[in-house]
Amino acid sequence: MKFCSGAGAVALVAAVARAQSPKLDQVNPSLANTSLQTEATDNGVKVNTTASLRAGPRGYVLLEDTAARKKIFHLDHERQPERLVHALGHGAYGTFESSGDWSNLTAACWLQAGAKSDAFTRFSVVVAGTGGSDAGRDTHGFATKIYSECGNQDLVGNHLPSFFINDGILFPDLVHAVKAEPDKGFPTGGTAHTTAFDFFNQRPEGAFQLMNVLSDLGIPRDVRHVAGAGVHTFRMLNARGESTLFKWYWAPALGHRALVYDEATKIAGKNNNFQRVDLYNAIEGGLYPEWELQVQTFPDDGSYMFQGVDLLDPTKIVPFEMKAPLTLGRLTLNRNPSNFFAETEQINFSPANVVPGISFVPDPLLQWRLVSYDDTQNHRHGSPNSYLLPINRPLSPVDNNFRDGAMQPLVHTGASASTPNNIGGVVGASAAEALPFLAESVNGTVGRYPDIATDSFGQARDFWYSLSPSARQHTVDAYRFELGHVAPTVAAAYVADTLARIDTCLARRVAFGIGAPLPPLDSGPREPANATTYPSLYPLAASALKPRLDGLVVALLASDEHLSAADFSALTAAFGAEKVLFEVVAPRQGNLTTGVSANQSYITTASIFYDAVIVGGATGNTTTVPPAAQEFLREALGHAKPLGALGGGTPPAFEALGIAPDAAQGLFAGGEAGAVASAVLGGLKSPGRYFERAGQGLDDVGICT
């Protein structure tokens, strides 16, 4: 991967910042550098276990080879149970910096003026296991641990602002439904199967969340271009005990970008760690991703309602058009982990981990999450002491009576292990020091209340009406793909019971594609001419794209007869100015006769790993375009990416595909390399992808009239 210029200076600044990191200072004593050290057993005796102890060169292995036995036994236990959900993940260290004094809202120390805290963020996917693809269609996890001076604050969320269910008691059923079917053991990833959609149809309050996942929001390009959201409503308490309700979000500084589904499935087969690699390389190259912490605040008047939206229902959101968010600070990820297992895999998250100034509301999904997360971490680690692991340990003192248990690393001294005590043990915090809670009066009739949902379909309808024609088509195609793998009776029921209650045209388009009965035209809601739309619901719209291109990658197609050194220099200068990366792709790797070096070949890479493609101009009289290059371009064309070609008129590479230069369609050509590069970069800034190329792939919506 070629990195843009200027990365060295950024990395130098980061090195200074790392030396001033309190969390790194805490972790450093736990680092173990075994480089060039002599091998020793767990009891400190030097050994060499590169060959077994045997009874002769062709004899049996001897049981008295205790060093080898310990080595094998340790390997047997080097994997712990994966997370039930969010098993597949990756992460990085960074810093969170408060952008102001928010003491009017909260006493949380990490949100006060000038506060700067170390942090670790883990990104994940919900359904797929550790061997799955991080680029697959899914709800993506976005969990951040802020190591503040007053304790660890965990912000545990997803990349979408709502959820599938509104009561934690249904979480086991949701997980069982979306995971592999119990009789078959497959599919091991995704929701395109019968048990999932049977559940979705029984619990229609998740219709909005599912439509989000089945839109292109469900297949983000990488984690640098995703948002985060807390899903629930939480409570802030200031020093005076005053309460403000809030919902939190991470807004990516780079904006949002997504894959197309065909691209995502191919990436899964060629590099199922694509997003992990992207984040790692960006940080190593000094391209540090950033997010703004934004909150929507609501008055705490006891109703837990805002303009008709139930703030205790995690399947509902408050669009930003109804309540604009406030920016509280910025998260920057700037250091990759030293050891993936010890840090990224062993880190624990729990929404119960809050500091003074942050508290909870009676959302029944949140309430169960507060107890479930710690329990599942204890199961995963096989010990209640994982909070003492270096990655999990707070910077503030941890003094308690949590004693013994498997793998207790501390040697507690003293005679007392209880509180209260009068013999020198742990002392309970004073009322002024202790974690505060709102002094609210709670009164109600005990009972199970299953019908807390109101309108299960309205926000899904708002989302549908807010999509462009191409975004709607992608969503329809996703429903068709998912339901096309579902038992026909269940698929037809979902169309009739859920989709038709969102929008009749949506339901008819999906039904037509899967061969299900079409709901009658007058059977349900139809889009009015003056439908209310909420652009904030779909931040992938071209009008919402951010102009920053940091870390996007362009493929330069070259050969021994294409892409001169002068053109290469002009192209890369344009890329460096925008912090855009590039790779040279040719029939073979290595130095080409043009003086350009190819670091990828058509065997080692594919167009799916690039955001745009530029074909080098011929350095001689050749007009031949190799078949592999044609296929590379054809695939990128089908994925609606900007394409460039050097050369006057219609370049041979375009002629081979039957296309001509057309800037409005993202097809750029010309003899001046810098100008072509600028045009392609402009296309990446907006619209990013050219889905409207000649109405490519759009349904005839006459089915709805």
C-alpha cells in the first residue's frame, strides 16, 4: 500500500502523544519482549523444544518430556470462548478530548473543560463468528472505553441508532433466531434464513432497524466511515443533582461511505479482514480517524417522551431534524494494539460502567444489558477477575473486597475482606464521593407489559421515503436476497404482515422479485406527493458526503506499455494532496519497462479493494487492453466507481467496455494526468458512486401503479 506524503510528520506528533499517555504508562509494565531471548519453561528453566524427546531417532516420544508437554498443553488452552455476539472485531487506542465545559449538563470528569482521556475502541459485527467477514451485511458494533481520571466510562453501541427489540427479555430469542438454525447448523452469518424472518415478522417493532441494515448502511466501506450510536436514552446528572436525558452518537469526521452488496460478498471471499486491515494501515500511516461525540438532550420531566417519540423504546429514534445534536468532544484513534489477543480480544465492555454524572433510565432493554454484559465477560474469561487485566484496569484506584476466584493476580494483604469493618479494611465511600443516582420516586403495578410498542412501521416508512431511487433499489434487492432464502410461506407472510404495512409499493416490488403474492394496490400506505423526509436518516446520500478522502485507495492500471513515469508522478502528486492512497496494478509485480514499479498484479488483487480506477496511457503505439485489465475495469464500472483513463478521445480501455468519456457518469479521460486525477478525486468527493449511470439496475416501478 502506498501512503500519501506527510504521514511521517503526523507519526512523529503521535509518538510524542503516546509518551504522555497515562494508559500506556499503566500497560507498559505488562509488556513482554521475548525477542532473541533464550527459551525457558514456565518454571524458569532453559530448554529447547524444537524437537521432541524420543527413544532413539525413530522411537516413541517420551512422557518425561515435560517441557514439550507443557508447550502442547498451553496451546490446547490458548483460545477462550468467543463472544456470543460481536465475536468478530478489531480495535485501536486513541484519545478523547472534551470540546468545552459541560458541567451544566454532567459531573462526568471526562466532559469537563480541558479534559483529555485515553481510550480504546473496538469495532465488530453482531452475527458473524470470529472466522466470518467484517465486510458482511450486519449491524456493526462500536464500543469505546474511556480511561478517565474518575474511572472507566464505557460507551457501548452500534453503528445504527435503533435496535430490533424493545425488551431485554427477548434478546435470547433474537440471538437464537439470527444465528445458525439449530437443526441445520447454518448459515453461520447473516439473516437470510427462515428463523430470522419468522422472528422479525413476530416482532415488527424492529422493522426500522432491519430496513437500515438492508440498506447500504448495513455494508459500510470500513470503520473509519461509520457512525456510532448508544441506541438507548441515558441520563446526565450535574453537580447539583439536576437530570438531563440524552442519546449519544459518534459522527465520523470522514463522513459515511458504503460498499455495494456484490462487492461486499467478493471482499468476504478474497480478504475477510478487509476492514481490520484498513484501520490498521490507516493508523500505521498516520491517517488517524476521528469522530465527534454528539448528544441529543431532552428535558427529564418524568414522561420519557419527546414530540411523540418514546425515549424508553430503543426501536425508536429522534431524527436530527426534530432535535439537533450538540457536539461534546472528539475521539481520535492513533495507536494500534501491541497484542491483538491481550488487548482487542480480552477487553471487556459494559453499559454498566459509568462514572459520576452518567446514569440510566427504565428502558427494559438497557436494564437487562446492565446485568448481562458483566456476566458474559466472566463466562468468556472463565474468571470474575478479568477487570484487572491491563486492558480493562481503570487508571483510578481499584480497592474492593472482590477476592479470590480463578486467576486472581493480586496478593491482598491484611486481615479484613469485608465492609464495614473496624480492623483496617476497605472503607465505603462517603455520600459525597459515591456514584450518584437520581433521587426519583418509583411507583407502579407489578406485571408483564408486552405491548409497549406504539407504531411499529412509521419510522421505517419515514426511512423509505427519505431514500433516493438507487438507494431504494439497493434496499429492495437486499429484501429480495434475504427473503429469497427464506421458506416461501414465511417470506410471503413477512411481505403481507410487515412490508405492506410500511409501504405498498415497497411490498409489491419485493414480492414480485421473490415470486410471492403481490399485496393489492389499495391495501396499505402509499407514498404521498408531499411525504415528510428526514435526510439525516440516510447519511450516504451524495449531498451528505464529506469532501475528505483520507485513506481512500485508487488503482493505477499499468503494464510494460502503459503508464509513463511522468504520468505516474503527476497522478501521485494529486493523490498526496488529498491523502489518497494508491496501488499500481499490472500483469506482473515488480519493475516495469516504463520505469514504474507495480506492487500488485491481477492475481494478487481485484477492483473491489479500490474506490476508483485510472488506466495509464500507452507509452507506445499499442491499443491492446489485456483481458484481465478489461475485467478489472468492467467490475469497477458495475460497482459505480469513478473511472479515469489517460489519452485523448475515447481511450482504448473505454472502447473495450463500450463506453465513452462522460463526466456526468463518472467516466473521465484526457491526455493530462493531473487533470484526470483531479476529476476522479472530484468524483470521489461527490457523488462518490455513480449509481444513476443510465438508470443502471433500477426496477420499472410501474408495478406500483
